[in-house]
Amino acid sequence: MSHTHIPPVSAGLRGRCPRCGEGRMFSGFLSVVPRCEACGLDYGFADSADGPAVFVMLIAGFLVAGVALWMEFTYEPPWWAHVLVQGPLIAVVCLPMLRALKGVLIALQYANRAEEGRLEK
Ligand SMILES: [Zn+2]
């Protein structure tokens, strides 16, 4: 199983283990499991810094601001329409992006380190 090549980006996007593609990478919404339940991969290599969060918030901020401006100029809606549309938009756009991006970054870290021979003995 450890010889199967899992594309890191697809494993990361699905939140799956970058080594076996089976086990789940996350235990909570953004908390990474200590080790893979399927193949025992130790996630200690993963840099758990939430750098991507800042990045995603920036993108999402631009997106939401863009939608707000577009709504304002197109429909001139009441204030509550902004709240109604943008609250769910932030949840729908940011949260999955945040998780997917974190998954991809971890999977890429795994791929790099596996290539350097630091993980497989
Ligand atoms: Zn695994």
C-alpha cells in the first residue's frame, strides 16, 4: 500500500492521508490527527502553523468585498441583505478552502520529505 502513488494535491483536497490515501487527515475541523488511522503515518512532520489561514482570509475577504460591492451597485439592497448573503458566503467559501489548503500543504510537505528520504527508512 505504501508503494501506491497518491497525488499530494488530491489527497490534500480530500483531507486524506498523503501516504495511503485512506485515513483521514483531520480529526476536528482543522486539527490534524496525530497519526493515520489506516497506515500509521505519523503526522509529526506536518508544520501545524496556520499560515494558510491568513492567506485564505485575504482571498475570501476580497471575494466577499467584491460581492458586497457588486450587490451594492447592482441591486442597492438593504443592509440586512448584505448580512444574509455574506454571512453564509464566508462560511461556504472560507471554511472548506481553509481546510483544503491546509490539507494540500500538509500533503506537499509529506511528498517533499518522503522524496528526501526522511520518512521512509
Ligand atoms: Zn495513511
